[in-house]
Amino acid sequence: MVSVIIPVFNEEKHITGVLKGLFRQDWIQEYEIVLVDGQSEDGTLPIIADTSRDAPAHCKIRVLSNPKRHIPISLNLACREARGEIIIRLDGHTYPPSDYVSRSVRALEAVKYKGIVGGRWDIVPAGSSACAKAIAAAVSHPAGIGNPAYRTHRGSEQGLITVDTVPFGAYPRHLWEELGGYDEAMLANEDYDFIWRARQKGYSAYLDPNLVLQYVARGNLKLLWKQYFRYGYWVSHFLVKHRVVPTPRKLAPLSLLASVVVSMLISPWLGFTLIGTYLCALAVVAGFEALKGTIPVRAIPSFAGSLATLHWAYGLGNLVGLPAALGRLCRRSC
């Protein structure tokens, strides 16, 4: 038995496509979809009810409610209620391929259920505007988000690759039980925290490069800023909680921010020189991507702006999150 768990909140634009993608799975055995709604305020629930009528006979759908809305709470609720021995996570704006379930199960079998497996993202824009296309390109570019393999890997070799994290992930139910579930105090970055704790217990994270999910990026810079400020804020909580920097990319934006501030304090000329160099680097990267055809020429300013948004939103989130995380640690210790 396989349980696909999906936390949702205000996903009326995408939930139909997500569910229909799950209905088209080549998995012929019984499976269930457990959706946990965080009190959606749009048409998400009626759409789920309407779309569920198209579910195949061997697919059961259940909808649970999470008044607290937070994702890790929804995930734990879904795992507790899931009937499957295998848990496969998805979200409300990521479209699965038709072999998502079968490839996930085969990958778990290949590693003898001793880890967490996942696919890579094909990140698509939320609309047809130049800004939306630039954002989608930026959040899958090493200059924007570093080296997470599930965003940047482009190979199609056979076999699994050991990585530090995967999006969503599939894992045996007993692993969730062994870890005590997701940390409900981590209101973002909960999946990285979950995988990190699994790795500390001897499990591994594996990427299947041929398992490709279509992820819809944020549609404008304001939404992108909110998303990455939130990520940076909760990464700081992760760093304080585990007292470790698992990969340099987690602190790269904060290092940029600190470098600019220190340079300004030493000499305004030095600070402005550093900022100018940084902006020129963004322009060069954007121009190169336009030459490659990754983005249209008219999207060059938006692409450079997206990279800057990723860096500064994440870095400021880190900066604000560190004292908050230290304060929480102090309160717990006291």
C-alpha cells in the first residue's frame, strides 16, 4: 500500500492538474491520496471534491483538515492517518509524471528501504510574462540558489545519486516513526530538517535524475521575496537547532550581506565598489543566459532582479532568524 500525502492551502490554480497527474499513474496496485487542507479560502476544496470523481477505482482519496495551517503539522497528520507502508510526499503546485509512484517505489526497493528517495524539478514559470520566466530560470540556476542537485542537475544517467536533500521524498513509514515525524516547530525547511535527521541515523538521500516533477515557480518578485525570506529565516533555526552548517550554500547569502555591511563600515568607497561589482556580475550572468536562449532578451533585467531577490531575501531572513532562533534556544534551556 502506498500513500501519497499532499498539504494544500489555496491551490485552486493547480490542484486539478496535480490530482489528474496522480490519477494517470502507471501504478496498478492500490494506493491512496491523503490531502491535508490548511483552511483554504479559495475554491481548493470544491475543486478537490469535483476532481475526485475522476479517480481510478484503485485510488482512494481522503481530505483532512489542519486549522493550524503549518506544513509540518499537516505532514504529520497525513502520515499518522496514512494506511500505506510507503509514504510519498507531494505538494499542491507540483505536477507528477505518470511513473512518479512506481519509480519512487522501485528506488526504495533498490536501496532496501534504507533512505529517502526523490526526483528532480523541471521548474516552469507561473505565467507568460518576462518576469515569471526570469524567476523560473533564476530559481534553477546555480548563481541564484547554489548547488542543490534536484534543481540544477541536468544529467539523465541511470541509477541513483547520493545527495544532501531531495524535494518532498518517498520513504518507508517506519522511518517517519523512527524520527518522531516532522519537527512541527520548523515552519519552513522542515523537509531538509527531516532528511538531515534521517542521515544522522545512518539513512541516505537519493536522487533519481530520470524522475522529473514539474514545479511551478512564484509568479512575481514580491512573492519570491516572501518565499525566500521565509526560507532564510527558518534555515537559521535549523542551524541553531543542529549547531551545524550542512552545506556552504546555506550561509552564502548571509555572507554576501555581511561583506557589504563590513565594507561600508570600513570605507563607503569600498562598499559601493563591492555593490557595483556584484551588480555587474548579475548583469553578466543574465546576459549570458539570454545568449544561451534560457531567457528572452527582454527578461534580462527581471532575471538579474530575481537573482538579487533570492540573495537578499534569503540573507536578510537568515539575519532576522538567527536572534529569534537563539532566543528560542535560550528559553528552552532556561
